Amino acid sequence: MLNSDIESDLARLVDISRRAGATILEWYDGDMGISVKADSSPLTKADIASHELINAALTKHWPDIPVLSEESAEIPWQTRQSWQQYWLVDPLDGTKEFINRNGEFTVNIALIQNHKPVLGIVYVPVTGLCYFGARNFGGWRQDNDKPAIAIEVRQPAAEPAVVVGSRSHANPELASQLNQLGPHELISMGSSLKFCHVAEGLADFYPRLGPTSEWDTAAAQAVVEAAGGQVVTADGRPLSYNTKASYLNPFFFVFGDPAREWLWPFQDTAQ
């Protein structure tokens, strides 16, 4: 990990995420400075301000670990393919939710080691809720300044199962595929909160059959896995990072109860 005192490292990272969240909220009620990136996704002044704060803080405290952020994604593959360890950051996950002012956006900071997310922070600026976790440290939820509470995925899954889906990227194929799983309740929400609902046992399954990038998923995957859950691709392998030039993820599935056959309705889904 970073050092022998993982609890101290996590506390520092939570503080960085909270400061980034406060910076984001400075733009929440006024002019967001909205522009459009080359991939047609929105960009606001809050994205940039959060990125600059997080990048500066990570570089200050851990100068030997490179930082890859959604807002600094131009780092060439020739450079990053040799990285064994790096920070992977989404300074404002859920920019559409931010623009819509529905509160469902997060700050995501992950540590990647050997293509796997081993530590993650997911902070919700509007509520002050923070999810964090690390390998061999467990998953945690902290509500503002209250003591952190350990979280675990739900095992066995609820009957009917609770499924979470994307608010901004609804997939028309999903309903028919989910029906093959049997009775279920479908809840829509934005950003990495879907992962966190699985991590704290409020939901059982999150299938993602649409485009995401690696910075969208890494921090929340670390929290889910620390809480005892899994994040896998259609072949059942863990979602991995920095294995190719493209930042795009394959379709993936998040679940808590490994005894349920979650993946079989999706085996023939085209990427």
C-alpha cells in the first residue's frame, strides 16, 4: 500500500476528497461555466477546480506516484503502460447530475497497483457522505464528522433482488434481461453511488451495459471489493485497469452475493 499506516493515508485522502467537494459546491448554485469536450461530454469549471486541487494534493503528499485524472487524460500510453502504481481520479463523477443539480455526483480517488484498484474514496459533496475502503482494511461509510461505520455487501441477496441502474444512461435492453433474473426492484441513480449502494448492502446487483471510462469505476470498485463484493466483466474476470491504450471499460457487473447466477442473462450482450 502507501505505507504501513493505511488508516492515516485513508484519513488524508478523505480530507482531500472533502476539500475537492467543497470546491465543487462553490460552482453549484451559480454559473457553472459549462463547455463541451471533444467526446461531446460536458465539462464545467467545477471539474477543473476539483482536478487541480486533487492533483496538487496527491503530488504533494505522494510525489513518487503518478496521477491520471479524467482532466489530464492526454498522458500517452507509451508513458503509462509501464506504471505499476498510480492514482486514478475522477474529480467530478456525474457531471450531468451536477449540471441538473440533483446531488448525485461524487469525487472519486483510487490507487491502482498492478492493474487492480486497491484503495478507493467516493465522496458525495451535497450530503457529506464518504465511502472508502482498501484491500485488507474493509469498506467504510462516514457521514460528515460522525464516526466511520464498517459496511458489507448483502449476502444472501434480497428477495426480490434490488437492482441499481444509471439515471443518465438508461439501456432499453436492460429490462428484458433483468426479467430473466426473476422478481426484482429497479432503482435509478447517478454516478458511483450505484456501486456504493451495493457495497453497503442496500442493493444487490448493478449491471452496466453502456460506455464508461476507467476513472468512472476504479474508486467505487475498490470500495465494493473491500466490502466483500465483486466487479466483473461478462466472462467473470475482475475489471482491470491500464491494460490497453484506450480508457474505455468493457461492460461490467457489480454484485454482493456470489451464490446468485447474476451474469447468465447477459452472456450474449454485444459490447
